[in-house]
Amino acid sequence: MASGKDIQTVEDIKLMVDTFYEKVNQDKELLSPVFNDYARVNWETHLPRMYAFWNNVLFGVGGYKGNPFQKHIPLPIDGRHFEAWIELFVENVDEHFAGPVAQDAKVRARSIAHIFQSKLELIKS
């Protein structure tokens, strides 16, 4: 259940990101293997990068540098992965937050996932 508090600060973004990736790492069937076995994500560097990414996306605060799509090209992912990612993301935001910024985060996550999935399908076809 949402706490009723909206995403307002970088601390809120950290909570959103940290709890989301905890859920990703618990998905031993689909998502965790991509992040941990295939991509071998260094969580100490990945999580701060994601804080900066979402701080930029939601609040327009600079600090994120990179091309997130490029990192996804070599990954063995398909529509099932994007569906699971979105489901966990939305569930996680709803568990912790409610309000216009939380809603925006979910809309933007869906949009990003759709764009990435569409571009990957074109590249891999």
C-alpha cells in the first residue's frame, strides 16, 4: 500500500531505486540472471547512476551521464523481461508512494521500457 507521500527528494528516489532493485534481485527466474549473471552489474556503481538518472527524469536535475539504451543492446532480453520489469517497477512505486510525481515515474518507466523494447526488436530482427 502506498504511504500517501509523493516522491519529493533525492532520498525518496534512493528509496524507490533501492527497493526496486531488491525486487529485481529476488526475481531469480527472469530478471536477476540478466543483471547478475549476464551483465554482472556492479551494484555499488549502478545504484548511484540510477539515482542520478531518476533525479534527472523526475526533477530535471543534472548529473546523469550516459546512454542507457546502448547498455541494453547486448543483453539477452525480450518482451517478457520488459513486462516483468514494468510490473515490478509499478508495484514498487505503489508500495512506497502516491501522488503526481509517483504517477509520472510510472508513466515514464512504461515509456522508457516501450521505447527500449521497440528499438531492440528492430535491431535484433
